[in-house]
Amino acid sequence: MNLENHGLHFLTMLTKSKSSLYYVHLILPPKISISSLRTATKDSIVHNSAKILRKNTEFLVYCNTQITQHGRNRNIKEAESIFNRMPFKSTKAREVFAKMPERTTSSYNAMITAYNKNGCMVDEAYELFCNMSERDAVSYATMITGFVSKGRFDKALEIYENTPGKWREPVCSNVLINGYVKAGRLDMAVGIFEGMVRRDVVSWSLMVDGYCKSGRIMEARKLFDKMVERNVVTWTTMINGYLKMGYLIDGFGLFSAMRKEKGVLVNSTTLTVIFEACGHFDRYREGIQMHGLVLKLGFEFCVFLGNSIITMYCRFGCTGSANLVFDLMTRKDLVSWNSLIMGHVQENEIEKAYELFERMPRKDVVSWTTMIMGFSGTGQTDRAVKLFRMMPEKDDVAWTVVISGFVSIEMYEEAFRWFTEMLQKSVKPDSHTLSSLLSASANSAILSNGQQIHVQAIKMCLELDLSVQNSLVSMYSKCGNVADACQVFMSIKEPNSEGQEPNHVTFLAVLSACSHVGLVEAGWEHFKSMTSLYNIEPGPDHYSCMVDLLGRAGLFDEAVGLIYSMPFDPHSGVWGALLGASMTHLCIDLAKLAAQQLIKLEPDNGDKVRIDKKSKRIKKSPGCSWLVVKDKVHLFLSGDQSHEDSEEIRVTLQTIMKEMEELGCYR
């Protein structure tokens, strides 16, 4: 074997693998000794470089794919393990590079690529780029890619503008367009695209993708129709754009047209896009037809495609069909197992999920977390905790699932105890953790707990997270602290640094807060701003809050007018709000109307129905109230007299009610 051809290979491997020569020795044929590698000449370093670089690129793509997959599955240790076997030891690579007797354009490009791939060494790459006596298209494209990947578009554009015309288009232009599209800067991408003289199918496809991702689906289609040449990527991009936006008829229609296009063959990526849309939008019929098409066309049942079909059937609730697909797959990965387990959990088929979990040849953090979520979601907290304790590596998601499980069954004190333990273990909570605990604080009306979580959110720089802000508004309003609720709401009326705006949940919380303290004008203002400023259509719950607000204020004409102006039939919450307000203000006729409507919609409401259901052996959760006195939580259930001070409380309540009757406040 000619050692001269391995100089560039050696340099490239040092930037991708172990810096030790012993590791390189294991990769290259065993006949090549380490000493030979050290003394090998570099006279013909560029021979076969294209072939070598192509192989190395394939290796890198494989590693990156594995790292990405493990990252999506939260297998951080697995991702780190692969990454650590291919670190970019640029100092060692630079040493080899410095000793080269003749540094060619290819060797410079390899070194620049190494620096770019190292992530934080783009300036070192640029230094080499500036020192090059001769550059080619790869040099410019690689350097532009480096700056684009770091978001430094000013430098990328500077290099692009200085790129010789013969190399600028289409490769360098495509690199820059791709960077702008990924960064959401479509206007800049359009500028580059429109200034191009030579466009290829990649250029057009990138712009179609950019318009789709920006939600400008009609403009994407116009561009798509102008294309002279379309490949499978272009078709799949346009189809995916339609389906992501919910234009299912257009998406499915375009897929049919794609199948008739000469020279374009449907691939597994296209099919996966279709399966994802069918599952997401609950299009069972189309999903079944697509599965039949896969079988008819004789597609190889690869893992990627099989997983998408399993996920689709699980979203349909057809876990039996999902299991059949799973059993037919000759090769399964962690995603296959986890998708099926999640499907069973979502259908409350916990024992089937646990059986699969036990059969798994290898479990990752997603497997454990999904199973813990299954136990927590069905009230089996003991099993959830036991499994959590067995979990080899616990991340913030696993902790949050356990905490949320306790919140869902109203064991709020236990949820906060676990949160304390989570902090003691130095596990950093995320926005979901804090939102769950804020929900617990709101439901138990313990303001001090909610304030402590608010402080945690500020410490962790999560106070601007929209889900946390929504939970804060809800917590403060339910705890009676409307001033703070409004203050939080006002902080998100304008888009924050991340471009977030209030959503339907935010408005529900703030309208509830206005209702609790009778802020009629503020309530109307926020209600009307939903459509006028934020293009959010009020839902039934928003109308319920407004009816409650107007009813509490005694504005019954406005309340009734709002009910009859609703664009949909009022639900029980609306009539319930009117009934409560009518009883408070002794508007008997209006109360009767509301009660009649409520009985039609919800005949099983009230304490009386609880007794009737008990005789029929039907279970209904009892009414529940909490009071906090001197940091101690007192729990009261409807019809329950187990509290230690129950008799004293009853006597006191009777005295208060008698005094209220004498004052005309209670009848």
C-alpha cells in the first residue's frame, strides 16, 4: 500500500477521531506501522483525496445521524459516547498540517473543515482561509458554512460577496440561502435567490422550504410551479409544507401528482411525512390507504419507515395494528420500542406497556420516563416511584413526570416534597416542572408556595417562558392576588425577547383574575383584544369567564347578551356562571332559566346527584376545599366530618349563617 496517499487521510482522521496515533493505527490496515506513519512522506498527499474525503464524510454523516437520534431520545450518554470517540483534536491536526512540506488547497480545506466542525474555532478557520494562496469553490463554501453555522451572517455575506463569480453560484449561494432559511431570515434568503443568475434544483428547493417554514404556503406553491426541474426532495418539501399547515387535501393531492411525475420516485422520507400527518390529524382512512400502498410498492420495511407507521397507529389508538407492524419489523431500534410503549400508555394499557418495557433488550431514559408517566397518569404512584428509584440515570424530565403525577391526583404536599428532593440532588427543573408546581399552588390556593416557585423561575431565567407566565397568571388570580396576576400578564402583552405573545391560556387566566375582583372594564378590554390585537378567537371558557365577571357585577343584560351572541352553543360552564351570579343577586327568574339550561346539558350535577349515583354504584369525585392556617393545610370534603375540629367548625358556621340571615345577606 502506498503510504503517500494517507497523509490527508491521517489529517482528516485526527480531526474526527482519537488524537492518538494508536487509534489511527487501528483504523488503517495493520501492515502499516506507527513508525511508518510518523515518517511517511507527503509528496503525493492529494492523490485520491476526493475518494478518501467522501469515505470520511460518510463516516461523519453516520456518526452525526447516530448522535442526532440519541439526542432526540434524550440518550445523552450514548450521544456523548459516540461524540467522544470522534473528537476534533484540532491541535494535533494542526501539528500534522504545519509539518506538511507542501500545503495544497485540499489540505487547507480539510483543516478549515476541521476547525468549523469543532464549533468554537471558526476564527481559526478564517485565519487559515486568509492565508491561502489559492482557493477553490470548496474553500469559499466551507468558510461561508462555518460562519453561517455560528450565526455570523455578516462575515458569511462578506465572504460570499468576495467569492469569484465562477464559484459563487450555485454552491455558495445555496449555502447562504440554507443558512438564512434555517435562521428564519427569509427576506435575506429571497435577496440572495433573486440575485442569482444560475440556479439549480437545490436553490429552488431551499426557497420552497423557506416559504413553507414561514407559513407562506401560497408563495411556496407559486415558486414550486415555476420550477422546470423538480426532484424528490422538492416534492416532499412542498407536500410537507401543506400537511404541516393543515392543508391536507392539497398535500394528499400533490402526493398523487408526484406519483405520476416521470423520473421521480416516492421514497421513505415522503411516506414518513404522509404517515406523520395522518396520525397528527387523525386521518385514519388515508393512513390505512398509505400503509396499503407501502405494501403494494414493495418498500423495504426499514426502521425509519416502520417507526412512523407504528406512531401513526398509536395516535389512532390502534395499538393492535401497531403491534403487528412492530412484529413484522426485522430490525428494531429504541424508537420502535419507545413509540409502541407510549402508544399503550396513551391508551391506558399500562400492563401491556410494562410487558414491552420488560422485554426491551436495552432501555434509555425515554423508556423509563414513559413507563413512569404511565404509572403516574393512572394513579399508581407507588409503582411510579419504585420504577423511578430503579432508574439508572434520572434527568429533569423523569423528575417532572413524578412530580406531575402527584399533582394530577391532588397530592400537592408530596409534589413539593419531591421538588425539594430534586433540588437537593442538583437536578435543574425546567419550565414544565415549574408550571406543574404552579398549578398545584393554584389548585390548593397556597400563595406562599406559588411565590416560591416564582422566585425559582426568576433565578433560572424562566420567568419569560410563556407556559410559566400562563401558570403564574393563573396561580396569582386563583390565590386572590390579582395585582400580581395583572402585572405578569402585562409583561407578556408585548412580545418578549423570544417573540412570545399571550395565547388562549394566558387570556383565560387573566379573565379569571378580572372576574375574581370585579375588574369589568379591564375584562372587556382583554376579551376584545384577543381578536383585535392577537387574532385569537375566544373559546367557551373565555366566554364563561366574561359571563361570570358581568354576573358578579350585576350586569345581567350584558351577560345574557353575550351568551346569545356566542358563535357556538353555550356549554355548561357558561350557564353555571350565570346561575351562580343570579343566585347571589337574587335574580330568581334568570336563575331558573340558567338552571333549566344547565340541567339539559349536565343532568348529573350537584350534591344530590352524588347521593343518587352512590346508590347506583357510580363513582364521582367529591367536592374539595383547602384552607391554610399557620402553614398547616386543612382539607375538607363534601359531606365529610372527619376533621378533628369538625363539630366546632359546624357550630361556628351556623352562628355566622344566622347572623347573615339577620342582615339579609343569606337566605
